[in-house]
Amino acid sequence: MATIGIVDTTFARFDMGSVALDEINKNASARTVRITVPGIKDLPVASKKLLEEQGCDIVIALGMPGSAEKDKMCANQASQGLIQAQLMTNKHIIEVFVHEDEAANEKELAQLMENRAREHAVNVVKLLYKPKKLIKEAGTGQRQGFEDVGPLGM
């Protein structure tokens, strides 16, 4: 049985970790391990620990950068750390960030956070159990959290 790691943050204003766990449980029979860390810059080491110390096959890392310029810089640093952790472990870490300024109001932001967490949780399941399904979706303009844009008409 595969093991899926879920790491989220207390800084986020929505519990994306629970949403991702719910979606994974709806779509797969897998062992899950969840940890929560303070902020997005803590996600890389927590993800790496899940992969190396908890035996996870894949990790979904969820966070919510703020809207200030320094928050965007921290998000970039966290992304670089997640990429580095993937390369060090040779395993996927699916980054799921929702920036606070991606939505016009709190209701839209909460909906975006739920949608993106759910859709990426499904991607985690596809990567583990149904990779050929992702091949069929190549070039189809998928957007996690927003309406899909579809392929280019040529």
C-alpha cells in the first residue's frame, strides 16, 4: 500500500490539509501521514522528512503565502526548497500554494483553497496509481482551483 504525506501550515487561513486528506480518502486506498508546520518555509524539510523518515511515496505540500512582496519572496524560497527536496529524494512533492491575493474576497479565496487542494490531491492519486490518465490529460489546459482553460484551438 502506498503512503501519501500531507504537510500544511498554521499560517494558512483555511485547512487545506483536511480537504486534501478527504479527497485522497475518496479516491484511493492509501496510508496517509499528516504534519502541520508554522509556515511555508517549513514545508521543504517537513516534506523531506515525510519521504525519508515516514516512508511516504509522495507528498502534497499545502500553503498560503500572504499578499505582501516579502510573502511572495518567501513563497519563492519555499518553492525552491521543495524542488530541492524532490531532487534529493527522487520523489514528487506536489506544491499547492494559494496566494492571498488570488481572489477578490474571502469567500472566493476559501473556495479557491478548497478547489485547489482537492484537485491537486487527485493529481497525487493519479501520479501514484494512474499515471497514464495524466498522459491523456497532457495539453488540455487543466487549472487547479480555477476553471480549466482547455487546449489551444489550432
